[in-house]
Amino acid sequence: MRYLLVLAMFAAVALCADKYDGPHPPKPDVLYLVHADNLVPTETADAKEESKKDEALYTVPGANSPARTPVAEPIFLIQSEKVIPSRLELYRMEVKGGRREVMVSKGKRRGNARPLYLSVTKLDGNLYKVEAAQPLEDGEYTISPQGSNQVFCFEVY
């Protein structure tokens, strides 16, 4: 009898859980910046990779991303089909020679970019909220799945 009572309590809690009722991304596998009830698509591209010994330089053409936010801790939504949200990494990019770039070390070299902290929360089905877990300074940033050249670029201003 106690087992049934506990089971009934868990079922009641599950039914009372809040469902996400905010905006939904129009396209799957694209990160969207959340600005109130508006979704702004990030700039999607494939970064060009130049490999050296223990490091790789990833570049994206253009000095600025068209996807911009004034929010220092931006929030993103993604309707995941192929992209695994828990494998996303956030990097700050440097602007050099009219392009954005980030140097990533394959070892433990100093001075190369390290991923910044992200928080990923499942909202509903395959809808996820991705948040910068620390304030970001003004500048160019990219979010990329680990092991992929696919990038989602944006600017904090």
C-alpha cells in the first residue's frame, strides 16, 4: 500500500511540473539568442581549421557577427536533432586581419583558448536552454560542438 502511495505522489508531481511555454526555434540544430520573446538566430558557419603541432587555429570570415546581444550572460535555445547540447563549447574569438579566430591547444599549452562555462537545461522533448554560466566581456564569441568545425557565432556588445 505504501508503495502505491509513493508511486501516486511521484505521478502527481510529474503531472504538475511546469511545461515550457516560451518561444520555440523555427529550425532544428541552430542556436537562437533569446531576447525576451524574440529568437535571434546565431551566425552558423563551418570554421576553417589550420593545424600545427599541438594546436589548431579555427577561423571564420568577417570581423563581426551579425547576431548581436547586449546581454553579458546570454541565453540560447536549440531544438536538437543532430547537435548534442551537452557537447557544446563556448570560446571567445579574436579579430585579426578581418576575420575571427580562436587558437585551441590539443595539449596543455598556456596562452591558448579554453572553453568558457556553459549551462545546459532540457526544457521539453528535444528543446534545450543553453546559457553562458559566467558574464562575458564585450567581443566576438562562438559556440561549437566538441570535435566539430560547425560554429554558432555571436557578438556581445
